[in-house]
Amino acid sequence: MTKSWTDERLEERFDAIDQRFDGVDRRLDRMDRRLDRMDVDIRELRRETNARFNRVDERFDKMSAEMKAGFARVDERFEAMHRLMIQGGIVIIAALLGLVGTQLGLIVTQL
């Protein structure tokens, strides 16, 4: 310990420390600017993502409406076919009853 700590030496040490802190401050300022840019980028990305999801939602809604309309048309066709089958069955039953009636009428007239 031959060197003594003079005021001048202490002042040199504090100046060196101040310079280091100035360097750290500059780095932190650069990091702040980068983080600010990242915040802007993230907001823009979120805005774009939301817009794309909204477009996808619109397309799904449109497809859903088209599918519902298509199924409604299929349901109508099945209902029409069901009515036709019932009407055809009634016509067949009426024809069979008419046939049976005429056959019975023939049998009765032959007796």
C-alpha cells in the first residue's frame, strides 16, 4: 500500500465510474428505443391477426348460411317425396279397393 488515496485519485476513479454509467445509460436508451419499436410491431401484428381472423369468421359465417340453405332445400325435397309416397300409397289402396269391389260385384252377379 505504497500509493495513497488522494483527492485527485479519487476524482479520477469517480470520473471513470461516471463514464461507465454514461455508457450503460446509452445502452439502456438504445434498448428503450428497440422496445418501443417492438411494441409498435406487436400492435400492428395484433391488428393484422385480428383482421385476418375476422375475415375467416366472415367466411365461416357465409359457409354456414350456405349450408343451412342447402339443407333446407334437401329437407323440402324429402318432404315433397314423402307427400308423393303417401299420395301414391293412397292411390294404390284406392285402386286395390276398386279392383276388389269390381271382383266382388262380378262374383255376386254370377251367383
